[in-house]
Amino acid sequence: MVYLKVISVEHALEGFANSEVTTIAALYSFSESVKRSTLLYYVVKHVLGQPSSHLAAQTRLVLPVGALSILLSNTTIVGILVPVVNSWSSSIGIPKAQLHMNLGYAAILGGCFTLTGSSNNLLVASLLHPIRPWK
């Protein structure tokens, strides 16, 4: 947009002045560092374990993911856990497609409860900040 002179450089960089945008960027860099760490694979495989059925596998996945996405961004959680769920699903003999939808829905549901759980919540909160009557 700057190259085509639709907006000025100042307007293009104004978004980075918003603290929520930098928070989202920090969450992405955090997720990349966690993904590169092999410690997560051991922790997740210990927590998820060896379920006896499809329902048990889905339950073991949904509950921790929902709890984690309350604390971290749901996009971050899914980005970190997709490769882990891929390897876990092949080790327990359950098709990964049956676990990926549950992973996404659990992350979205957990992310709806807090501001940091969803990047959408962060951005809406920053837009509402100037008009909050209770502050």
C-alpha cells in the first residue's frame, strides 16, 4: 500500500504503536520458540498418554488445550500443537483429521474467556479503551 502510495509511511507504521499488535507479535515469537523446544513434545505426550478409544483421545486433547488457550493466544496454541498432535495421532493409531477439529474448537472456546486468549479480543479491547465509561 505504501509502495502504491495509497497510504503514507506514517499511517502504515501507526499500527505498531498499538500495544495489542505488539503483544500479538510477541505471542507468535513465543510460539516459535516453544515449537523449536523439544521439551514440549515430552510434556504433551506425557499429558496425552495412550488413550483406549477415540473419545478418550479427544477428551485428553480438548481439556488441556482449552485450559492452555485461556492463558495463551488460541492461534499460538494451535500453531504449537499441530505438529505434536500429528505425531501423537500416528503413535496411537487415530487419524489426525479426527483430532485437528477438536484441537481448533477447544482453542477457540478457551480463547473466548480472556483477552489474551484471542487476538480478536485484544484488538477489540484496544478499540474500546478510549470509550469505557467505568475508567
